[in-house]
Amino acid sequence: MKENNHKHFRILAVDDDKAVLDLYKMILSPANPMPTMPLFEVKCCTQGDEAVDEVKKSLDENTPYAVAFLDLNMPPGPDGQWTADEIQKLDPGINIIMVTGYRSTDTGNTHSAANFSDKLLYLQKPFYRQEILQFSTALSTKWQAERQLLVLHSKLESLVEKRTAELVKSNKLLKIEIENRARVQEELEQSFQNLKKVMDSTIKAIAMTVEKRDPYTSGHQMRVAALTRAIAETLELPEDHIEGAYMAASIHDIGKISLPAEILTKPIQLTEIEISLIQAHSQAGYDILQGIEFPWPIADIIIQHHERMDGSGYPDGLAGDSILMEARIIGVADVVETMSSHRPYRPSMGIEKALAEITQNSGTLYDADVVTACLKIFSDKNFAFPT
């Protein structure tokens, strides 16, 4: 497999508006790139079928694309959803970002298409320069790591097959085989750690993208993640459960990326319809993440973080032990952080009222053990949200 240059990635931009394509080129191929910015080669197409042909050509020439930005509507040709499906059939390794300027009411087709791959994300117009750079950098780095991992796995499989054949011929190679297997295991572990670092970077990039659309809650997810980790550690959960809870909390509001920015930043009380739209962000987050193979049940945790112990939460009205412990922890951390922070439609209520809220509803809305751990963190450990 031919490998791309370490800092050189190919990006495919597809939009029927030439001005938008020029914007992609300006952002990703600037005259004076930042020193830390990877080099991107940007190819532009105005129609979906043209983009599919370009992907075929790139595969024939062994110069595949790392990331594709697809406009959802590109008259008179096929739409972005058809284009994404056809491109994924040709190259399952490419990361696709669907770019749309409106909320579609026909969500059935969108959800169905989102299920076919763990490499499909959504971005709403108008987008920001930083969003394009963050998506391109994080997903290109992830793409490169996945290709390197495939090469390594192929080499390791060949090595294991060779050693196994030699063992059949002679028992004298047993000691060598044991040593080789130990080395292979070490290499696999190192590969996993490298991939985990890339995944962490991708999660942070996605979290920043969500908060760019909602400046009033900038840092909200990271503060909730910090309190979530502290509660999980106080409850003495296993280390992998603590890490999973922290990662889920870091992107627990990812579903808000599908909401219009004017709702998120509205300075007055929301209408019932607007509230119902915001409440749908748990399901939207699950739909985005369910196809990605995390080491933890991230999608399940995110869809449950607004469920309540008495079954009064949403979206599924789960109760008691039906709710994952990580989701119960995030639910408490989310309430405490939200009440103690400023919002467009109200000032901060203060940390004391936030703690009073979880205390009053301990065992009813919130897990009693989680509430006890949270109160202990503030009273005994003087916890403070990161700034």
C-alpha cells in the first residue's frame, strides 16, 4: 500500500456554488499556511457524479482522498446523500462531512445513510474557517493512522503465519515463536495507543466544533467532563469506565451540531417547539456516533444522559438500573454545570443552588450515590470547574 506524505493530505470539496469551492481552497491551500498546519491538496467538483468519477480515478492512481466535504443539495445532478453512498462503496476509508444549509424534515433517509459508515459527519452552513481546518486536520490524521495500522496488521499476520508454519516443522523454533509473539503484542499495544491518541484528538475537535456554534456555552462540555471524571474517581469505578465516562462527557452535546445556531443562542425563553428540538439532541448524538467502534459504549451513554432515575427523563423514559452508570454521572454533572453558568436567557444561579437541586432530587431524578460523590467533591475536595 502506497503511503501518503506525513504532512500532505488530499481533500475533495464538492459544491455547486463556485464561491464555496473557492472558500475551501482559500482555507485549506492558503498562500502562507500556519507552521503547524498540515499541507492539503484540494480538488473541487461541482456535481456528485463528477466527484464519484474523481474518487475512482484517485483509487486507480493509488492517490486516495482522506476527507470529502459534500454539499447536500447540488442541482441539477444527484444530491450529496447519493454521492456519499457511492463514494463509500468505492473507498470505505474516506471520511465524509455532509455540508447543509438547512434542517431537513426528511430525517429518515439521513439516519439510514448515517448507519452505513463510521466515517460520516455533518456540518451546517454557514461554516467557519476553524471548523474546516479542525475537521480536515483531525480526520486526515485519523485516516493516516488507520492506513498505517492496516499495513502493520498485514505485516503482523504474515509474520504469524510464517512462524506457525515453522513451528509445525520443528519444535526447536518454539522459543523464537514465543519471543516473536511477545514483540507482536507489544507492537499491537503501541498501535492501539497511537490510534487512541488520534481518537482523543478527533473527539476534542468535534467538541470544539459544537461549541463554536454556541458561544454562550463555550467550554461547557469540557467542564462537564472534568466534573464527570472527578465523580467517577470518587465512586472508584474501574479505570476504563472512568475514561469512557470522560470521553462521552467531552462530546455529550454533539447532537446540537444539527440545531440552528439561533435557537442555541436565543436570549429569551424557548418555545415548546424549540425545547422539543433541543431535546432531540440526545438522539441526534446517538445517530452520529452509533456506527463508530469506540472502546466504550459512547453512543449509548450520550443518548441516556438526560434520562432520570424515576423514568421522567428523555428520550426513552428509562429508569433506575436501565440507565448506564456513566450516563447517570454525566446527568448530574451536566445539571450542576448548567445551573452554575450563565445562559443567554438567564444569569448564573450559582453553585449552591445547583448543589441544592441535586440534593433535593437525590434518589428521585438523580442517582443517590452519584449525588453523594458530587457533594463530597465540592465540600471535601474543593472542586472548581476549569476555566
